[in-house]
Amino acid sequence: MAVDIPEFVAISRLDALANWVRKNSLWPMPFATACCGIELMATGASRHDIARFGAEAMRFSPRQCDLMIVAGRVVMKMLPVLQRIWLQMPEPKWCISMGACASSGGVFDTYAVVQGIDRFIPVDIYVPGCPPRPEQLLQSVIDLQEKIQRTGTITGKEFARRDKSEAPVHLAMQVPPAETIVAPGDFGSATRLHD
């Protein structure tokens, strides 16, 4: 017995429907610190208009966001704030690393600048450039939407497996004390060690 389906009824999997809703209603949490932040602002302006892709609702409350866009360099003092914002965002959540500084430290190869935020939070899309153009950020949003459509379930069981931190373990915790190497030399004459 065949069932006659009216023409205004569409049949789909519930997972595909949930992914379609997720991909077309991204709410970005901007974490812009430098020149990449200007390009991020330009992406929301009328010339480029990120609203065409359903991501215009920039929220500055992490509990309302599902997409973090890290634009610009991140220094070690800002890193705990970045991690706290990431942990406050509800699942499912995604991250775009915008620019060379956020992705690899860029030209700032110093002790104070994080050499890639992927060492501390998981990154889904990397946007190269210094600074990247707004078109590149729009393309990364499109790529992220394709990824969201391909993956994900209605129950979010793929996110339930995150039972521990996704950040890499610090090297000092991996090397046993017997294998640590201390630099040779006499540091007793160092001027910074004296009062």
C-alpha cells in the first residue's frame, strides 16, 4: 500500500534537519585583539555582510554563542580569559582561528605571544593571512557550515565524548624528572639573582 504524500511535505532525517538549523544559525563570539579585528568588523559591515550566511548575531556573552572567532594575536596573559570563554560556551561549539598570529604566532615569535591557539583550544578552521581579507573569513564560515552539515547528530552524542581537556599536555608533565636536563653553568654571578 503506497502512501500518498502531499507536495508540501518534505521527508528527511532528523539529524540532517538539526544540522541544517545549526549551520544556518551560527552565533559568533568575537575574540578580536589586533588588526584582524578590523577585518572581522568589516565582515559584518554592509559590503561583505556576514548576515547572508546566518552568522550576523555577534554576541558578547559566551553562553549564547556557538562559534568563537579568534582574530589577532593572543598573549599569555589573555590565554586564561580565552580558555574560560571557550569553556563557558555550550556544546556544540566551533572555533575559527583568523590570521597568522592566532594560527601560529605570526611575526611575533616571542615568549609572550601564544604560538598558535590550537595548543590550548580545539580549532576547526584556520584562516591564513596577515590580516586576512573579509572574503577569506566568509569562505571559512561557508567551509564550517559544510562541516556542520556533514557531522553531528540531534542528540549531540559526538560532543558527549569530551570527558577531558582537549588541550595538549604541558611538556614538563610528560618528561620524567630523571630525564630532565639542566643547563650547565654557574649562575651564582647572575645579577638578577642578587638583591
